[in-house]
Amino acid sequence: MDQKPGFDIIGDVHGHAALLEKLLRKLGYVKYGKTWGHPDGRIAVFTGDLINRGPEQVETVKLVRRMVRHETAYCVAGNHEYAALCRFCGIGHRSEEHTSELQSRQVI
């Protein structure tokens, strides 16, 4: 049976770029220069919460952003990205807990 390209659904990375790279390798993705792609044409789909807890939040966002730009991934924002954008734009957010948590971790 022939394998057809498909999707790999990845959620809740929470700023752990090194672990994300390990997962991508395990799923068969290869690093091409500064970005990642799958030799069979599979697409990674990131379902939000790229940021929040981990020590490599900026690196995580850059990694996913490069993949999206090279059309090897799609990404939708999660509640943590939403909270960060609200804070950045000076818009009130429904959860002050999320905002203060992001501030304490110097994400926003």
C-alpha cells in the first residue's frame, strides 16, 4: 500500500524548541538549511500554544514561522498567543491570569 503525503498534528509546544526538533525528527522531518520539511511532502499542522512555559519561546516561534513560510507547515493561534497579542495591543483579555503568567515569564 502506497503512503500518500498527509498531515502531522502538533499542539501545545509551549516554548520547547529542542523537544519540537526531536519530535520532527521522529516524524521523519529533515532540516533543510534553517527550516524543516518532510521528504514525502507531509505537512505539520501546529494547533496553537507555541508559547508560554518553556525556555525557548522565541526559537519555537521562529522554527514554526520558517516552516509556514516554506509551506511545510500550517499554524493556528492558541489561547496563549491570543493573550500575548491582546497584551501587546493593549486590549483587555478575558483572563488576567494568562496575562500575568505571560508577563512573569517575560513573553510579553
